[in-house]
Amino acid sequence: MAKIRAVIFDLYETLITEYSNESRKVSRISRDYQELIGLSNKEFSKEWNSRQEMRMTGAFPDYFSVIKDIIEKQSLIYEDKVIEALYRERVHEKSVPFLDILQEIIEFLEVLRKKDIKLGLISNCTEEEVQLWKSSKLAQYFDEVIFSYQVGFAKPDNRIYELVCSRLGIKANECIFVGDGGSNELDGASRNGMNAYHATWFIPEFISSRITDYKKLKKPIDLFKELETYGI
């Protein structure tokens, strides 16, 4: 068994969460895309989701390019001020989770640092989703942070796992990867030789139960018990 030298984390729904009592902290109900850009909310959601991979990998460099592409492909008329307002709403929505980080998470990261464990982060995200990262309480604890839109590929692409290992100067089997399981990230980590664990502390049971192949961590502190099995 290889010595564990690093723990790699996912970001959303692992270290921070957009939800409280299973509802979004910032509601999207008030947005009427029909009035704003001429598409129903259902139509907009379909168009937005169809561009998921291109958003995460930076093929669309920013939020404005995504919205304009949606509008122009539908031959709709738009006003720049409307897109600017949507952007500000989006930034606010994605910033709120950074303002309410569990103290348990902070204490957990502090203990890992004291154990001389390197900490890495891999997040599938876009520019507007992580604007508060650098000023958040989390940033100081990490040795390496990889945002998918900056590097051109996203989980579960093998390259993003290889990249974090390379930057940290470690082998994949010397890593533990912890994530909520979105984007098939646990499969990607495991396929690349990492020891993958399912973080379930922020997600409802009916969702977490869908992933059955990985050991579940119900609280951040549960990871310490796993580290003990590696002699840490």
C-alpha cells in the first residue's frame, strides 16, 4: 500500500454547498427568461445544459459568450444591459456558498495541513462560479488548485487528474480523492489510480445512494479514520 501524500478535493457540494435544507440558498424562481431574452425557462435550461462541456472546458471563455451564443442561435434580439444583469445575478448566486463555509470544514483542512498532507482541488467550473475563491477562507490551505475552464479539460477526463498529480509532484496512488460524485468524478479518479471516497455530508440520502461503488464519508472527520488505515 502506497503512502498517502495528498488529498484532492472537489469544490461544490464537497467543501461548499449551494443548498440549505435541500433548497438553493439563492432561488432561481424569479428569473423569467421569456421576458428577458425571449426563451421560456425550460427552453433556456435546455440550451444552457447542452453547452455544459464547452462551458466547463473554457471553449466558451465567459458567461457573456454563452448567453450570446444561445440568443444568436435562436435568432433573438437582446440588450447588453440584460445580459450584464444576468451575469451579476449569476456571480451573486455562485458567491453565496463561499460566504457560509462550515467551521467543521476549516478545522478539518487545518488538521490535514498539520499532518503534512498536500492539499489539491479540482473543480469543474466557469469563471463566474469561482470569483470569490481567492478571498475565501479555503484558498490558504491548498497547494494546488485546478479550475477546468482554465486548463481546457474537465472531470472525468484523465488529463485533469494527471495534471494535479504532476503539479503536486506525487503519484496517483499516493492520493485520496474526495468528492460528491458529480460529473463521474469518482470514476475518473479511481480509473487514474487514486483512492476515491464519496463525500455525502452535503447531499440528500436519495441522491448519495445512487453511487454505490465508493466508500461514503458522512462527515469530513470520517476521512481521518480512513487516513489511519494508511498509517497516517
